[in-house]
Amino acid sequence: MVGQLRTVAPSEIRFTQDTISEVFGDHGQRTFEKESIEKTFKMLLYGDVTVNSIRPMAVVQKDGHLWVVSGNRRLYVYRKLQEFHRISQVTVKVVPINVERFQEMFTTKNYGLSIKIRQDRHHPQGDKMDDRLKKIYVQWIRHGSPTDGFPVERTASYHDNYFASPPRTPVETRRSSQHVPDGWRSDTPPPQRRTYVPPPPSPPPPNNARDDRWCAIL
């Protein structure tokens, strides 16, 4: 598909469909073939895949707006990453509009401002996709995440079970057996436990001290 590359914010692109499936189909996008939106969002968030390594979305310009004609699911994921301040812009391919084809795929009922996710059979009564993606983002923040910069680079942590950890040295093994708070970075030594030291006993009274215990008998 011939077109001109352009860099725009995902929020400036509008959807053309009313609903999308939770799973990416096989349309030449082998990076996410048969992957779910949830897993794709997690791979991009943790830095397993970068936005620049993905084939650009195809968009057309109509009525002063950009409309996606190939990549409604990708646009949904990119919008979520922008909402969580993990990306600011993406590269798209602006292609000539085919009015007949555009009208066939144009099923949006709110002028492309948002899109609905068709419920997957694995989550028939589960949380909505927006809520599930928010939980993934909160978990990513909690486990120690980069604070700024693009693309996102993953920072390892003691509580990160999603990625395989490299072999630990004996010092790191001893550290991992201690209590480490949530969000503690692996490159920072964990806090050491303080050992309770009892105060020294009071000194005994001198031998010439007066003994008044007999007064209690009177």
C-alpha cells in the first residue's frame, strides 16, 4: 500500500469500525498474529516490542480528520499507551482514499471517537478491557518502572515474575532472602534489618546504702 509516512498522536486518529475483536487476526501483521489485545499491550508496555518495530497503520484524510483504514486494534492499543503517558506519537501511512471501500468499512456510531471490544470467550463475564489494561499498568508501575523516556525500557525488580531473571550472584541470592518492599529496584541494595539491642542493666546500689525495708513491718 503506497502512501506517505507521517508522525501523529494516536488521539488524533479516528476509528472506522464500531467494534473490534480481542485477538489480532492474520493480515500480514505477524508480530501480533493471533495475540490478544491484552498481551500485546503488555509486551509494548514492558518493552518486549517497540512501537517503531510494528508496521505503520494505514490512514486516510477525510473531512479534516485522519481515519484508520487498517489497524483499528493497533490504534486502540496505542491510544491506551498514550493515555498512560507511555507514548506520544506513532508513525502512520497516509494513503489515497477509496470512497467505496471506506464507506463499506465505516461502521462507527460515534464518529470514530471510541470503539467497543467484542467480549472474548475466555472472559465472558470478566472485567472490561479498559479495566484489565489499567490493572496491567498499575502492576507495571508497582513493580518498578522507568519514569520517563521513549521507547519504554523494562527495569528488572525482585517481584517481576513476568520476565526470566538472569543468574544471581551469591550476594544477590542473600539479598533476595531478605524482606524487599514492593517497587524496590534490583540495582539498589535492600534495607537491612535492625537488631534489637536491650539497654544495659541498672547498676546495683552501693554497699553503704541505707536499708529501709524493716519500715514496712511497723
